[in-house]
Amino acid sequence: MAKGAPKPQNVSEALRDAVARTLETTVGSTRGRAQEAVDEILRGAEASAGRVRSQVRSAEAGAGAVRDRVRGALEDVRPASVEDLRGVHRELRAISRRLEGIERKLATLESAAPTSARGAGTGATRSTRSKGGAEPGGGRSSPASPDR
């Protein structure tokens, strides 16, 4: 062997060291580039997520306004509930009782009045009923004045 040539044992170690240094340099620079790429992707994803959050908030606000308008519209056109019908039924029964009381009072007044006061006299007294024979509303007094 020549005097300046490395020994085989040293050559293999030297080659191994050179390959290891090359790999470390390559891996180190590749790792740095990969980290930069990942950081860039992460920044883009965070920016996109911020835009999406903003759009979701805007959509939620719009959906709330639409929900309120739909509820208002449905409230106006919804069918009567059972409770609504019960209330109307109670009111109708109360009106019916008031009408029966008025009709009894009217019958009592008509039977107590003398026959001449009912228009059978000389014609000088004017009937309170129209020429058709009945007042509008069937000759009954209005609910606002039940004591007539």
C-alpha cells in the first residue's frame, strides 16, 4: 500500500463518517423545508377557519331572523288550538245565557204591557218595530245594553 493511502479500516470509517455528515445535512435542510411547508399550511388553514367562523356567525344571525319571521307568520295563520276552542265555547255559552235573560225580560215586558199600548189603538202611537216587522238583529237589544 502506498504511504499516503488510508488504511482500509480507516477508509470505511471515513466513508461512513462522510455519508453520515451528508445525511445529517440533507435531513436537517429537508426537515427545515418540511417545517416551513407545514407552518405555511397551518397559517392558511387558520386563516380559512377564521373566515369560515365569520361566515357561520353571519349565517346564524340570518337564520335567527328568518326563524323569527317564520314564527310570526305561522302564529298568524296557525289553526285554533283545543284551548282556543274551549275559550270560544265558554264565551259563546256566556253570550247565550245573556241572550236568554234578555229574551225573558222582553217577554215579561211584552206580556205586562196593555194591549192598547202595543199599537192596537187609534194609530197615533208609533210602533218601535220597522215596517218589515222586526228590528235589525231580530228585535233583540244589543249586548252593550242588556237592560232595555
